Amino acid sequence: MADPDSTDGGEQLRTPIVAVLGHVDHGKTSLLDEIRGSAVAADEAGAITQHIGATAVPLDVISGIAGSLVDPADFDLPGLLFIDTPGHHSFSTLRARGGALADIAVLVVDVTDGFQPQTEEAVDILRRTETPFVVAANKIDTVPGWRPREGAPIQETYDAQTDRVRSDLDEGLYEIIGQLSDAGFSADMYWRVQDFQANVGVVPVSAETGEGVPDLLTVMMGLSQRYMRDAMAVDTTGPGVGTVLELSEEKGFGTTIDVVLYDGSLRPGDTIVVGSEEAPIVTEVRALLQPKPLEEIRTESRFEQVDSVSAAAGIKVAAPDLEHAMAGAPLRVVRDRPVEDVIEEVQAELEEIAVETVEEGVVAKADTLGSLEAMANAAAEAEIPIVRAEVGDVAPRDVAVAETAEEPTNRAILAFNVDVLDDAADAADESEVRIFEDDVIYQLVEDYEAFVTERERAQQEQILENITRPARFRILPDHTFRQSDPAVVGVEIEAGTLRNNTTVALFEGSEPERVGQLSGIQEQGEDVDEATRGDRVSVAIDGPTVGRQIEEGDVLWTEIPEKHAKILEQELVEDLPGGEVEALNMYLEKQRDRDPFWGK
Ligand code: GTP
Ligand code: MG
């Protein structure tokens, strides 16, 4: 990248950041490899700054690959910084700071595979963050019968294919355009797109053969120059601002952090403030390590120490005390400002990212702050409350917190892309706590929702099972089979469901009177457990004598304890069959005639 000190006087232009995202194995890294490889071939070794997850591609390399498609004179941006994302979640990390990081994006979709779960998730993120993007429809060389032309622009290689191959490819491309449209984006082949902010351009490419890659770079460059240029006119010599991508151990340097610097500059000796799991870390940069080009990677000296780096760039930062730095957290250079102010800025940013929690809810764990935030968003959309949200592996104390939830459905831990420590798994096994693990956020949410539905259904069933259900039935005339001990009479169910072993009541006016206990129901000589509206059955009632406490023609009821009536009316009405609701309402009406507050 341009040395900040060499661009004296003139306008500083920041390198736009391009996030590459898409479903696993659709070819994100291969695409970058292709660009890096070609770049190294087209330019001198060292022209490219390559970093774990971040590859800076200078303008001259881009125009080298794009060939006649790009005239370097049309551009004054220094190049593009590509951020590779392993799956979608790192991208959420990068997005965690409200879209400050990635300016534009490439969504990689395998043209024969189409949209997949992580493609959908990536599209959701792009929509939410309003990030302009293009689609790289990758692996066109896998269309059966494809005749490759290494590194050719798409029109040239497309024209050279047979009709059959072309129509197979078109089919895949239109499928993707359709899926984009389903996701709410108007999309078309890139050469038909005029306004890349209003429409998504689809570029057919092959990371394997390099076909279409010139087109992709041309589109990316044009998109940035046209729509991002003004935003790129910033002071890249000011105090650096960046985001921690991840932590790693480097021989001789201890814990280092991989950082995407998206504003200003960074030098050894700079005091930096880095977000951590606890209070922000204040430390001094010992070394800036820039990875050497790909083919020179050797175990011993993989990195080159540099004196300065300016935005946008990917850089490994070595400094003391970084053990508790947090992936996804901000990094800020202090330079000539009061350190307290910078600490406050970092803290404010962390709070902005911090997930809002409530008193009662599930525990959420994620690998980075960004993914935690993405998870919290998804949970909020699904109305899942979160009681505790943290970056890190699932530990026993998470289980302890989950266990204290009042609602059984909240005794759960949603773990995104983290490990479950053995003792935590044991603790969960011994308790009622369920741990959900996945590396796709929406899958996690869906699994949890399925569990909630299941638990709620089981709970309802449990309650319904133990609660007395309403029924009204009438003793038929001339249907006394036995006077008493027990009284056996023929009845017709008028409303609700009559169940065996329930208490039978009778209303004298509005006064309920218990007459006995149902000890058997028979339908056409067969014992049954229940009878519903319209059924004519004979019932045995322990207690009363026909002609005294009960008479033929009497209307009888299943006695419902007041508590049960309350639960039935307030919580279970929706789960009751229509006939039972009717019986319940009639029963409540009778009771409330006498006592308006009965069962309330
Ligand atoms: P993750 O980082 O795991 O999400 O995957 P990725 O999207 O980075 O995919 P990657 O680049 O690792 O590619 C996955 C596989 O697809 C590898 O075996 C690649 O060689 C292959 N592949 C990628 N692009 C192409 C392509 O254009 N054509 C063919 N034939 N194979 C490809
Ligand atoms: Mg990859």
C-alpha cells in the first residue's frame, strides 16, 4: 500500500475494503488465490500484501489482470483490500461496527449449486448493512463440456462454448438471478447493469481457470471508483482505527492480533487501545508484521517487519498484554490525544456492540463479538430473550446461569462456533439445560425454536392431562338401570367431553351441589374412558340415589375446581376443542351468576 509519507500535499485516498463471502466451499479463497496468483505472475513478487483474511491488491495489479477491460487512467484509488471470510461468521465480525469496515462485497455462489444456507445468511447481512455487492457466479468451468480459456474475459470464453454449454450455464445464472430476486434484490448479468447500487450484477467466473476474473475485478474497481471514491478521501496518516480479526501466537512475539486497519495509520511505538473481555488494553506496538507473498511462506520467517501501515490494510500487530484481546473488538491508536479519551471511545464502541440482555432468557455464546451481535439480532427477530451474551467457549458457569431460568424453555444455551468445555457438557447433562451448537446462526435459532415448540406442547399436554375438563350431560327419561350403589343411568352428552373418575355436580338454581363420583362409562355395553357431545352412554355414579339427589331429566355437570376453571379459561382456551369451550362457558356462566368473581 502507498506509504503515507510519500503522498505529501495531495489528497489521500483510502483503499476500499471488499468482503468476500458466500457458502462454504463455493470458492471464496480460491478466487482470492487466483487473484493473488495471477497478481504475483503479472507483477513482481511483493507487489501484493497478503494477510490471513486480508489481501491488498494494488491498482496496477488489478489492471494487469483485467487487461483491456480497465484503463488505469480512469482510476485514482490505490487498489482494493479483499477480506476473505471463512464461512459467513467472520464477516459478521467485520460488520459488527455498523458497516464501517467493508465498503463493498463479493458474494460467491457456486453456479451449479446455487443459493445455500450461508448464501442466504450472507444476503441477509448485506441487506441489513446496505452494503453494495456483486455476485461472482463461480465454477463455470464445471459446466459439462466446458472448454476453458485460461484467464479470459467472460464474453470471449462464453462465445467460444457450444450452444449446449452456454444454455446450461445460462440456466445456472438465471437460477441465481431468480434467487436474488426472491431475496428482494433486482439482479441481472453484470453487462446489462447500469446502476450497480440499484441492481446486483452477476459475473460468471472460474477461480480454477481465471475466466471472468478480469470482469469481476473491473466491476469491483468500477463500483468502488464510482460509488466509494468520495468516501475514500480521508486522512490516512491520522491515528489508526481498526478491528481485531483474530488472535494468534507467533514465535518470538507471543500473542499477536490480526487487525484490519480501516482508517489512519499504525506504527511501531504507537500506543494503542484494544477492546478486551475486561477493561480495554492499553499497550505499545512492538512490531508490525506483514506477511510475505504466498510462494515465499516458510515456517521460520513468514512475516516481514514494516515501519508503518496505512488504511485499509491487514496487519499482524505484536504488542505486550494482548492475551485477553477480543476478536471483533476495536483497536485505536492514541498518538497525541489523552489516552483516557481513546479508552472511552473504545469502551463506547464496545458498548454499542454489546448485546442487550434481559432478566429472563437463554444464554448466548459466540466466537467473536461480531457473531455474537449477529446472533443477538437473529434472536431478537425470533423474539428469543437473552439473559447473558458472551464471547467464548461454553463453560460450567454458563450452564449454572441457564439453570436458574424460570421458564423451562429458557434453560438453554445457544452456542455459535464455540467449543463446549467438557465439564460444561457434564453439568448440562446433569441438569435440565440444553446446549444448542451450530455454525450457521439461523440453524441455531431454528433448532431452538423447534425445541421450544416441543417443550411447550409437552407442557400443555401435561397440564391438560391433569386438569378437569368441562362437560354437561342430561339423564335420559326411562333410563335408570340401577337406583344406587352406584346409580346407573343413561345420559346424553350435551356439551364438552365427559371423562371417567370425575366429580359430578348439579345446579340447584345457581348453587352447585356435588352429587357423586363417576365410576364408569359404557357405550353399547363396552367400557369407555370418555364420551363427547351427542353420545348416549350409560354411566355409573357413586353416591346418589335416583329419585332423591338426582332425577331423570336432570342436567348434570362435571365439577370443575375453581383453580382448574381459571387455568382453562385463561391459558388453555385455545387448546380446547370447541365443544369443551362451550361447556366451560356455560359452567362459568352458572357459577358467576352466583359469584361474579368465580374462577377469576
Ligand atoms: P470456505 O472458506 O471453507 O468457506 O470455502 P471457500 O468458499 O473458500 O472455498 P474454497 O476456495 O476453499 O474452494 C472449495 C473447493 O472448490 C476447492 O476444492 C476448490 O479447488 C474448488 N473450487 C473453487 N473454485 C472453483 C472453480 O472455479 N472451479 C472448480 N472446478 N473448482 C473450484
Ligand atoms: Mg475459504
